[in-house]
Amino acid sequence: MGLDYIRSQTGKPWRKRWDGGLDRLKAPSLLDLNMSEAARTVTAELRAGCRVKTGDTLIVQSGSDGLAVSDGLRAIGRITNPSPELTTAVRDGGGYAEGVLQRVGLFGDTAEISVK
């Protein structure tokens, strides 16, 4: 009953039958992992006394000595050494970009910001 029965019922050897199944698994599907929007996470140095919390929406603005981070009208920090690709992306976006605060440092002097 074992192997002879399986071969007579399937018609094809087991390996050949699943060759097409592997191709179907490799094809993109509903849960494709390609990201549609690029987000860059950078570390910003916060000013003393500013009050921010995780999830705040911030404005990242290009300046002469790096990128400035503000919460509306008040400046709260600075990205001192941004990557050239991030600087170019902010400048191409009109000099401004939206950022979301992901994490505040242990001492409150740094923050990780996800820039879109």
C-alpha cells in the first residue's frame, strides 16, 4: 500500500508535481514585501528643555549647517551630520520633510526620527 499507491494516484512523481508549487510560492502575492514609501531613520540632537513624545509629527527643514527639526514654530533640535541622500531628498521636497518621532534617548538629549 505505500509508495505504489501514491504513485498510481498522483500520476507524476512527487518532485515534479511540486516544481510548479515552488514557482507559485516565489511569485508576488497579496502580501508582497516591497515597500512603497521610503522612510529614513536619523538621530537628532534635541535642545535642552524641549518636551517631545513618541509619535509626534515633526518638520525637518534644510539649513546651512545640517537639518533643523521643529515642532510647528519652535525649533527643538538639529541633525548635525545627515547623509547626502537625506539632504538631497529634503531639498528636492522644497526644503521641508515630514518626520515622526520614533524614540527619545535615555537622557532626553537625542531622538530617533523617521523622515518620509
